[in-house]
Amino acid sequence: MTTTTAQTRLIRPCTAVWLVLVALTGVTYTVGELHLGGLTAVGFVLLTTLVKGQLVVDWFMGLRRVRLFWRVVLFLWLAAVGASIAGAYLLGLQ
């Protein structure tokens, strides 16, 4: 009897992505609970948010295999939201 690759995997790829999303959410929650601040902490949280958003776009919205144009559009939207948040944070520092 032959085994397929689906039978030999420990967990499915979408489950692994979900676990990564949960772990990153836990890390950013911990940053907030520890009251960490400053440019480094905010930059880390924004970068984590971009990574999480891209994972959602690729895996859970199913855009992993679409034309590059649509992936770039959604990445630019995520980047614009992140840039707006970063801009608001930097304006609040002044």
C-alpha cells in the first residue's frame, strides 16, 4: 500500500499558518501587556501586523495563486494602513 503526501503530513499547511497567526497574536498581546513602548516596539508590532495580514491574504482569502497584481494591491493596502498608523504614532510623539 502506498501512502500519499497528505497522509504523511503532521499538520495541514492552513493549520500551521493558523498556529503562526495565533503565536504572533500572542507575542503582540504580550508586548501590550508588558507596556513596552518606543519606536522598536511599535515597529515590531507593525511588522508583525503586516506579516499576519499577508498570511491571511495568501492562505485564508485564497490569493496565494492568483496573479501578482492582486497580491500587490492587497499588500499596498496593508502597507498604507500600517503607514497611517505609524504616521499617527510619530505625530503623537511630537
